[in-house]
Amino acid sequence: MLTFKELRERLEPADIKKILRQYGIEPHYENKNYIIYETCCHNPIGHGSHKLYYYTNTHMFKCYT
């Protein structure tokens, strides 16, 4: 059985985009270091700012709101 950390590290940026697209959330901007999303973490979809970052090196999200 995978640990949460092992699962997180196995997910590629394409996997993250696919998962979020299933909820109607599209990337706003991306480069090799991060992907920026709307702040769907605490706003209704379509009503947030673009301050939710997914970092490709750490496989973690950080919200700057």
C-alpha cells in the first residue's frame, strides 16, 4: 500500500491537471516549475483569484490568498 507521500510524488503535472479538470478547474498559467490555478481551495469555481500554485518539484499546492 502506498503512503500519501509516495502517491503525491508519483503524480505528474499531467495527472494533477487531469484530476482538476474533472472538477472544471483549468490551469491559468504554467511553466516548468509551477502551474497556477484559480483559488478553488476556498472560493466557488469561477469566483477566485489565480493564486493557487502547484509546484512540480515538491508535488505540493500553496495558496497565496
